[in-house]
Amino acid sequence: MEYSIGIDIGGTKIAGAIVHQEGRIVTRKTVPTPEKGRHAVLQSLRLLLDALLEEAARLGVNPLVGIGIGTAGQIDFARGRVLSGTTNIPDWNDVPLRDILSESYDLPVWVDNDVNVMALAERSLGAAKGHDDVVCLALGTGVGGGVISGGHLVRGAWGGACELGHITVDMNGPDCSCGFRGCLEAYASGVAIARRMKHQLALAVGDADTPAVRAYHKDPDCVTSRAVFQWFKEGDPLATAVISETVQALAFGVVTLIHTFNPTIVVLGGGVMEDGEWLRALVERQVRTLGVRSLVDPVQIVLSTHGADAGVLGAAYQCFTYGTPQASQTLREYR
């Protein structure tokens, strides 16, 4: 059996792990994501890779077949290049990441979008194992998406397909950071949930006296998506309104994606869905009332199996998936 290194580059941290082909994490390391832009990020990335390679040598991990990277943004998969990154990492655009790392490490390097690798992990090892038609949504700071159709990731012309957080669920909705309006991300990301709750609390100050209003009045920065979830569970009316809108947006988005891709399973992951079985159940209940019954009824709606580990597992699994002759032929087709 083989091993590989998986790296998940996020806005706040870079996680790395040595992963066994059966999906077992042998060892892991995490470093903060630098705030100074690409050169600092690349330096931290190299230090992390060096540490993992030293650990692999110490543990006698062999053979080590490659390095897989997952990062937010639009990725030219065939060239291993970050075309348009994330606003959480300054200057993370037009970065030839595979070429840069290949100059330093004598291993094959694979680079893909972070939710694409999440989809790969869930299909290879997790909730979507055995499914050839899968939709993955990752709800965190933003909302990302990955789609597997007929057993293959949907990439589009060069890898920018499936920006599922930027499908519109309300054409009269709020402006989105992408330049569109009423996007799913504007309702269902952690940032959007907190922002909408702050707006409701600002309007309510002086007219209501609830734990949420008092907490906001004392410290507006205390309003996070997790706080909104807790207030919702306690029956706060403003939190209930915000979460009801989030659930409706997610349900509309999920049904739209089912209509578009005809999957057998939809996987919900990311930080917003951590401990989110209650939220998944609310979304599914509404989904079952919407859309074309023949398309919607058979689809399973489940939580990600691997949670925070999906990024490093999926990144590492690129090395096993695309290292086969069949997968290499598929890659040539993408070129």
C-alpha cells in the first residue's frame, strides 16, 4: 500500500498530513496561514512539507507517491495553477503552484479546488462512497461546491466549473462579493449568517430585550454563526428568522442542483455544518416539498463523513486517483 501527502490551504490555517491509501492519517501538522501574501504562504507551505517529509523518513513511510494540494479559488487543474484565489489570502492569484513545488520536491504534485478534493474524499472514503453522481457543498466562510458526474469531477473548460455558492436563490436578494445578486453564499455562509443576524439585532436594539440583543449591545463582535445557532436553539425570534431564511436558501439551492446534475447524493460539509445534523434535517424536510419529485425524492442528503479532515484526505487522494493509467488518460483529456 502507498502513502501520499495532502495539504489543505485555508484562509486561517494550512493543514498537512501523511495519508495511507486506505484513508488513514499517519501524522498531521498545521501552521497558521500568513497574512502577508503569496511569498509568505509559499514559505510556510515549504516548511510544512519539509516537516512532513522528515516525519515520513522517521516513520519509514514508503512508498510516498506524491503531494496533493487543495486550495480555495478557481484552479486550472491541468496546469496546477491558482488562477483566482480567495480574498482571505492576499495576492493568491495567478500562482503556478505545481511548477513552484515541483522545483523543490522530487514528487508528482497535484493541485485542485478545496471542495473538489472534499468531493473526492467523500466519494473515495466517506459519505458518498459507491456513488458516481455526487454534489458536495462546503459551507464555511464562503460556500464552495464540487460535483462528480458519471464518476468524474465536473471541471468545465479549465477547472472553474461548479461555483455552487454563486448560484442565485433570490434574484432580488442582496449583492454578493462575486458581483452577482442573491447568491446562496449570501444566505448560507457563516459570514452571511452572522451579518444578517447583526442587521436584525441592530434594528431590534431598544425595541426588544433578549439574551441575543443584550449580548450584541455589549459586544457586536460576539455575533458569529455559532452564536446564531445557539440562540436559534434557545428560541430567539430573530435567530429563528435568520435560520429559517438560511434553510430556505439552502433548500432552494439544493433542489436547483438536483435538477441540474441529477445526483444520487448531496453531501453537506464545512464549518457551518459541524455538529449540524439539526440543520441538515431542516434543509431536507424543506427539500422534500420542492421540485420535480422524480428527481428529488431518490436523493440522499447527508453530512460529510470526514468533517475537517476532508480537505487533507481529498488532497492526498489526488495522488492515488490520478496516479493510475486510466486517470492519467483522463487528465490528458482535461488538457
